[in-house]
Amino acid sequence: MQKFKSFGAAITVASALFALSAPAHAQATRTWVSGVGNDADPCSRTAPCKTFAGAISKTATAGIINCIDSGAYGTVTITKSITIDCHDVFASILNASPQDQPGTTTGVIINVGVDPKDPWRTVRLRNIDISGAGSGNTGISILAASAVILEDLEVTGNMKDGISDKRTEAMGSMLSIKNTVVANNAGTGIGAGAQSNTLVLDNVQSNKNAYGIALAKTNTATIARSVFSNNSTAGVEVDSGGQLMLDSSLVSYNTTGISASGGAVGFTNSDIAFNATAITGATTSFGNSRIFGNGAPGAAPSAAGAATPALGQQ
């Protein structure tokens, strides 16, 4: 009988120790935010958090944060794979800086370092309005991640850049931007300023910035169905060692339409129109583009090959 009592006591002690070592709240794969939520809550569907920063601490790696209703969800720093998806509701991040410290607040900082527990290292943001209101620093700053996917965003009103990709990954990292407007930023609308990043843009407008898009060093970009307009320095700018291919896009009303500052720029099925100068530097045309109405044509593009009329073209 004494043996059974000892065995039972041992189980009781072990259970108590396990309870002490277990986390108070396990992170959820899916969490929720609401404009009337509370960050002290568990971020469940029935007890949502109020901010992205509050929800991300309670969301598991590679989990999803959803928005229940429209709201201002605050700036956030992301250090693990996560999806923030607010489709079908109006979700915003206001990264205006204090009046005595203009240009100090960033809307979203993405800094997902190498972690064996997070092999994807992927961040996805969907349907969020990020506004610096004229005093914010940068809308989205990407410092580290394997892949960043941005869909249905508006990034406006920053004293520096709209979307700034500063990654220096050992292998090429990806930035995908789709159905997004980047406008009224004092710096570069979309910039890859480090190296070895690959950018894919589809249906993007980058307007009224200093640069619409700017690539440095060994960055590469493929762009389709996009608009770069009314930028004060250049619509498209590529530094030496960078490469950019433009298809079915519009570059208009910029001081310089395309500035190939030693980088390789190719374009096809596109319009370079009504810029002060259409093109500076060496570019390659793959045909069926229009260079029209510019104050000065600048440097004529080189043809990619001999002209061949399309079948049935009049």
C-alpha cells in the first residue's frame, strides 16, 4: 500500500512541475484584430486584439493575423514569418511622427533573420493603407527576410521612402508587389538599395515621389502593367550592376523617364511619354513601344534585334 502512495505522490509532483514549465498562453496559428479590441485579450475571434503589434506576439511563426473590421492598427515590427491579411475591410497604419521629431516613425519594419525554426522567412501584407501623413520616416522598411509579398497596399506621405528594401541576403531574396499604389513620398517610391534582391511588380503605381523605382548594385526587377508618373527625379532609375525589364507599362510626366545610370534597362510594349527627358543612358528596346511628347528624347534605345513585323499588322 505504501508503494502505491509513493507512486501517486510522485505523479502529483511531476504534474505540478509540468504545469509550472508550460507556457501560460500558447501562440495561435490564426489571430484577430479589431478597432474595438484589446491587446490584453488573447486575439481570438471573440476576443480580438487592437493592434498588429499586440497580435503578432500571440501569433505562431507562419501564422495569420486577420482584421475583423476597419481600424487603425498601429506600426509593427515583424521578426518572423507572418501574414497580415485585412482584405474586405479598411485597415490602416498611421506612421506620422511626433511634431518635434519629424521623420522618425516607420510604418512596418521587416527583420526576419535566419532561424532554423522558421525556414520560410516569408512576410505577406495584404490590403493595408500605410500613411506617413507627411511626417513619417518610411512606409515599409525591409531589413531581412527570404521573401516579402505585398498586395493591395497604399503607401503614402513619408519623408523618406515608400518601400525600402535594404536586404543583403547571401542568396537572392524576393520582393513581390501587386495591385499597389506608392505615392507622395519625398524619397524613392520603391527602392532596392542593397544587393542581390529580385523584385517582381505587377499593376503597381509609383507616382509623385523623387524616384518611382530605383535599383542599386546587383538588384534585378521585372515589371508588368505598371505606372511611374510625376516623379521629381526619374520614373525608373537603375545603377551600375542593376538590371530591369519593363513590359506593358507607362513612364510619364517625370523629370527623366528612364535613367540607366550604368545599369541594364530593357523595355517592350510600353509608353515613355511627356517626360522632360525621355531616356538617359543606354537602354534596349524589344519593340512595340512608343516614345512620344517628351521635352527631349535623350538617348535613343538600342534595338534588341532586327525589326520583324507582327503577323497581320497593318
